Amino acid sequence: MSSHPLEELFHPQSIAVVGASPTPESQGYSYTDALIKAGFRGAIYPVNPKYQEILGLKAYAKVSDIPGPVDYVISSVPAPQVPAMIEDCGGKGVKVIHLYTARFSETGRKEAIELEREVLRLARKHGIRLIGPNCMGLYYPKQGIAFWANAVQTTGPVGLISQSGQMVGEITGTAALRGVYFSKAISYGNAIDLNECDYLEYLSQDPDTEIILMYVEGLRNGRKFFDILRRTTPHKPVIILKGGRGRAGARATASHTASLAGSTQMWKTALAQAGGVSADSVAELIDLAVAFRFLPPLVGKRVAVGGGAGGASVVAADECEEAGLDVAPLSDEFREDLKRRGISIWDWIGNPADMSIREDRAFSIGDLFALLAPRPDYDLLILQMGGGPPGRGRWYVSVDDYLKQYKLDEIRIKPLLAVLADQAVNSDNYDDESMKLVYELRKRLPQLGIPFYPTVGRAAKAASKMVDYYQRRNGVAIHKSLSTAIA
Amino acid sequence: MSSHPLEELFHPQSIAVVGASPTPESQGYSYTDALIKAGFRGAIYPVNPKYQEILGLKAYAKVSDIPGPVDYVISSVPAPQVPAMIEDCGGKGVKVIHLYTARFSETGRKEAIELEREVLRLARKHGIRLIGPNCMGLYYPKQGIAFWANAVQTTGPVGLISQSGQMVGEITGTAALRGVYFSKAISYGNAIDLNECDYLEYLSQDPDTEIILMYVEGLRNGRKFFDILRRTTPHKPVIILKGGRGRAGARATASHTASLAGSTQMWKTALAQAGGVSADSVAELIDLAVAFRFLPPLVGKRVAVGGGAGGASVVAADECEEAGLDVAPLSDEFREDLKRRGISIWDWIGNPADMSIREDRAFSIGDLFALLAPRPDYDLLILQMGGGPPGRGRWYVSVDDYLKQYKLDEIRIKPLLAVLADQAVNSDNYDDESMKLVYELRKRLPQLGIPFYPTVGRAAKAASKMVDYYQRRNGVAIHKSLSTAIA
């Protein structure tokens, strides 16, 4: 079992929401509402001197008025009220305060910076840990903790550490549409007490978390962070999106979370040396999470691509190569095999496999990949499904019927990435039956354990970075065993 | 009026579909069906000796059996039957044959290459022009010509020239979801007779086409092509996606359209010198079409971004800078103006404008941009709408209600790009009312003449390339008037 200090802080028996409110537009309402809807099983105490009851729960004037113990406090009161609130919590045995409360150092204003220092001093005096300030806090679906009403309740093996709260909602919500669910996510804002080092170290040890995603604007303790990262990446992939890469971005990180963005080049070098996987956008962060979630460790970059028509095949080849994959030609041996089987396009079909050239409509990309998959020629397969059923609506009546042609059971003995164009799901034919089939298909693939991407380029980029990660990781492992052997 | 030879070829009074069939899975059925559904007003003649009638139309055994004149022939018979078919058309006064028929030089097979030469020789003998072979042919919605059943029927100012037929369907279909419609599109395949030069020259002169998109795998006549391109780009933007950029892609272009892909670096240099706009992916080709379709000529790169929360603002800044835009800080003068107006965050708000920091909820990004738009400080605005209504479902009941906060009428005096995250439209809550609102919003914005993008990065990249185009174009114009002045 993990004995990291955050383990206790993240498992409260009771949560008080200071600044709770019955006004739906207020954040104090949102926090209370979200805890109820997420199914938190401990006690929820709304705190607000103006009300007797909030959202059906008895309200208290202050934390010290609550009869039972209070482990965890969410603060949505204005910044000037925070010092008194901390003093009040001090006598109550509160372990941690999450300060949604903002307008501290991120404003760049002198008095706000001083107030932030005072807040930290008071928390330390009372032995209370701080999450934030200026952050959305904890999302922990297994414990019924969330900070927005429609948070996904399914749990999964991915952990997320983000300086931005909005990113937690966006990343967990978008990833869920591709079958990726989360163990825990934390939005940590200005990080004046608990910071990126604590959160990374915790998830590194957390048995529920197999893959770690991070959105970082600046580091409070760079040396320590890269140290923890270096110790984490040999056993868990850590995928990081760095915010504040340019001049304007650096200005924005200062006014967002009072972070110093640092030099991008230094960041990239340090990240690579520590074995971290770098994402260039929110979309890529999710693409990488999808790959690590569903694919076995990828060991090589030789890719076979197929299923699209001619233009899509040409573009697929370009995108795979530009992502660093090796689109190796079909082997002579494999062509001979096709010829023996009477496949008329044995000499013409290539990699990518343009299936629009086939003469025998019964010979599908599933058939081709089923012959290719057991061979040692390729390390992974990218299957172009196009838009899915709608384009061919007249030929398919169900997702099962549609999927048969791909012989998924036979071809997935090789690591397999599917490509499902966004185009179809964005159809403006909203009430079309085929749209519903696409939606079903997008749920079915992750259920089958198959990751899907909107373009070949995005699939290829994710796969290529994943190979880099495992090659480095295996290299490190080899290096270690060598050192042991030598020692 | 255009007197380009293609003008006549693209306005047939009658079309014969050779190889037409009543079997829905066949391409001969598809062509006949597509012409009927697209509402072609001339005569449609199915040609197939096996049938008396196809899709309710009288069928003929061969083209020469058709009683009236035949201007345009679509061939979907197998390659070996093409020579006899051309001879048959020769006596009938057919002006152009579009050869959907494939399996010529793209197979790499000797006899197929020889057959292709023979086809060209016979067509020249009879004075018949050829589109293709190995292509989907013409999409011309105003004339009711299409090659797939659910082709968009709305017309617009964008022309498309594509070596791939599938790309025509994908590009026109996807662009329509963002309010961009087409004048004409041509899929031209192996281009043994009419080639990229003819099509580009035609669209260059075509009064219905204001913006030209191209998907090119290889050039039949490079020198002439760049010559036409150079003469076109000073009055019409030409946006080109090059297929076959790498080694595998070059192999794929050979087996797709028998094209020689050529050196990527030479291509890029020549394209830039001729004033063409280069797209790196299908998505970017469409992004650029959306920008050129809806935005006025962009003259500078100073961008103001706003509407997202903190993390999104940081990422927006990075993506804009990486796209080459200048995310200039707010001016002191503008801050003073905000202060005078009693905006409490006057000293803290930045560019990008993180609207999550505002204390006065009534002060919206619409209010901020409405103050900024009349000033000379910025050249364009990027408005982050997030996911649109769903995320805030409880606060909005209609698209009109939702849009009010953005004060579009006031802020669009500056070139304006909206960002609507795909996340929302990909919600798996298919039956949610809010999903329908997002769909409505995605239709409404183009109706209002406002382009939208799924991410800030994509909006910024399109805007930046558009500025480059106009700066070059204006530079050329200045250079020309200087030359005139000197002469």
C-alpha cells in the first residue's frame, strides 16, 4: 500500500465547502452539487453563515461549528476571508484545504502576493496542507469526488496532474469519448504548498494509476521534479503538455498561475533525459493517453497501413513517414503468398494498401491484414476505417455487420490502431440513423480494446512517440542489468 | 465570358454512362443514380447491352445507338473494352470521355501501360478529350453533375482540382459542415490528356470560382503548371496539398495515379515562388478554404485572443506564436481605457484574455473585444467559444441567446475567427438537447459569415498563412505598379 502523505489527504471522510451557496451560478453551489452528484459517501458540510440549508444539506456558519471531524475543506470564499477561515480550521483538525479561491500572486498585485504569503504561513502554523490556491481541485471518481456536475463517473488507469482546472474537465471529458477513464485528476493552480513534485510522486506510487498525464505551466521545484520523473518513467509513462512555450504564453502563465515558464529548449532536453513523453497540444496529450491505454508496449516502427482509397493512402504514407514511422514496402515473400492465393492485385497492392483497386470485392482489408499480421514484417497496423458506416450506409445495418469485414480478432495479434474520420460524426444529418451507428462504433472500438484516431497522422504520431518511450525504457532496463552484471 | 475549352466540355447537354447497371453495388449504377439525384437537366443515357432500362431510363447497347447527340461520356467498362468504346464514340460527335475505368499505367504492368497509350491515341484520332483515366470525374452542383448520391447540392465560390476522387467527396463534404461550398470539383486521376494545367487555367478564368483548392500527387507538365499558377495567384488564392512527400508516399502516388511525386523541397520552393499557399494535410486544406471564404484580406499578424479560461489561454498563446502570429500585449492606453470604465481587472487581464478571472460576470469577452475592435492595435481577433452551449447548458436556451454575449456585430469590424471545440459535438450524449444546440451553432456561424475552427492552433495557422498570401500578393502588386511607373 502507498504510504504517500497525499493518500490520506485524498481519502477524506468528510468535506466542508466554505462559501457554499444555493445560487446555481456560484462556484460554492457547483462544488456542493458536484460532490452530491458524484456520490461522495462521506459527510458533506456546506458552510455559509447566511443559510440554514443548502441543496438539502444542513449549512454551518463556520467550519468550527460543524459537529463531527472535518478532513478536507474546499474554499470558495473571497481571498481576504481566507486567513480567518484557516485560523478557524486550525482548531478543527482539518488536514487539507483546497483553495478554489483565487486573486493571489497570479494578479501580479503587491497586496495579493503578500496575502498569499500570509495564507501559506497560517496553514503551516496549523499543520494544514494546501491545494492551490486558484485551482479547481480534486477529481477522484472512485471516491465520489468531482468539481463539476457532469463529471464522468467511470474510473480507469490514467492519472492527470494539471495546473489548469478547465483542462481537467476538457481532458477527462474528451478522453472518455475515446474510452479512456481516470483514476484521479488534480488541478493544482499556484501550488504554494503541495506542488507538482508531491502530485507526481503520489501518482507514481498509486496502484490505481498506470499512465500519468500532466499539464504544467511552470515548476516550483525543477530539480526535484525531474528527479521524481526520472524514477517514475521506467515503470509508468508520464506524458506532459507544457504550457507557456513562447513569450506570450509565458506572460499568460504568470497571470494564470503565477508560474515562471522557463526556457522551452531547456525544458525539452530535461524532459527527454528524464524519459518523459512530450505532447504538443491537448489533442496530442489525449492521443498519447489513448495509445498507452490500449496498446501493448510497441517495440518497432515498421507500420502497415490500409483500408483507404488512393488519395487517402498517399496521404497516409506521408503522414506516417513524417511521424517517424517506417512504411516499409510489402516483402516479395508476402507478394508470392498473395499470388499463390489467387489475389489478382498481388503485384500492384502496396503499403499503404489502397483497397479501392481490388477486383475481387470479397477480398477485404481484413483479409489482407489477417495474412500480414502473423508475419514478422511489421511492428504495428493502422487500419483506415474512413468515416465508418455512413459513407456506405446502404451496405451495413449494424456495427457488428460493419466490423466483420475487418476481421479484428485475427488482425489484432499485432498492435492495431484504427482511424475513424471525424467527418462522419460531424455530419449535419443529425437525425440520420447512420450517425447513430457511428456513435455506436466509437463506443464499441474502445470496448474491444482498440484505440481510434481521427486521422492517420495523429495515430502515427502517437504510435511513434510510444515506440520512442519503450525503446528508451528498454534501453534503460538493459543498461541497468548491465551495470548490475558488471557490479 | 470564359472561352476556355473546358467551359464547353463541362456544360454538356447530354451524358451517356457506359457500363451503367441496375446493380446498386456497381459504379455504373452509382454514376447514373448520382446524376439523377443531383438533378442533371440534360439527357442521361445509360449504356449497357444487357438491359432495356436502368433506373427508369431507357438503356442503349452502345453510344452510337443513342438517337440524339451525346456530349459527355462516363466510362465504367473494364479497361480492355475502352478502345472499342472510343471508336464507337468517334462517329457520334462525343466531345469528352471521362474514364472512371482504371487499371492502366497505375498498375505498373506493361500491357496496361501500352493499353493506356492506345486509348490516348484513339481519342486524339477522333478529337475526343479525356478526363482521367482512373478518376471519379466532375462534380458541378449548379449543372446537376455529381458522382456520388449524397453530394452537397449547394454551390459556392470554391473550386477543387484533385487527383483523388475520394478526396473530392471528403473535402466537399467536410467543408460543407463549415459552410464552404463549391463551384466545381474535378477528380482527374492519371491525366493522360487533360491535366492539372488545363484544370487550373480553367478555374483561374472561371467567374464562379474565387478560391482554388488542389490535391496533387505529381505534375504532368511542371513548367507550364507553375507558369499558370504564377499568373493565377495575384487574383485568386490557390491552396495546394501535395501528396507523395516522402519515399512511401512517392511509391503510393505511382500505384495510385502513376504520378512521379518529385522532390518535396523543389516543390515547396516552386510553390512559394509562384505565390501558392501550401497545406500540410486535408484538414489544413479545408481550414484555409474556410479562412479565404469568410475573411477579408488579412493584412497583419497582430492577434488578440480571448474567451477561454486560464489553461486554454496559455495554450492559445503558444499555438498562435507557433503559427507565426504576434500575440502582442494589451497597450497601456487600452488598459487606461478599461480602468476609466471601472473594469476591476484592467491591470491583470492580458492577451490572450482569460475571462475566468473577471469579477464582474456581466463583463464578457464580447464587451472586451467590442472595446478593442475599433482600435488599431490588432489585425485580427480569435474568439474562443469553447464547446458552445453544452458546457454551460443551464445558462442558455437558444443559439441566439448564447451568441448575444459575444456582441458579434460590434467585434466583427475586425477580421474574426471563432473557435468551437470538437469535443462538444462529439459528446456521447447523443440525445441531449444541448448537442442539437451545438449543431445549430455550427450552422449559424457560417451563415453569419464567421469561420470557425476546432482549436486555436488551427485558426491561427490558417490566418497566418492567409496573411503571408496577401502580403506577397500586395508586394507583387506594388512591384508591378513600380515597374509600370518606371516604364
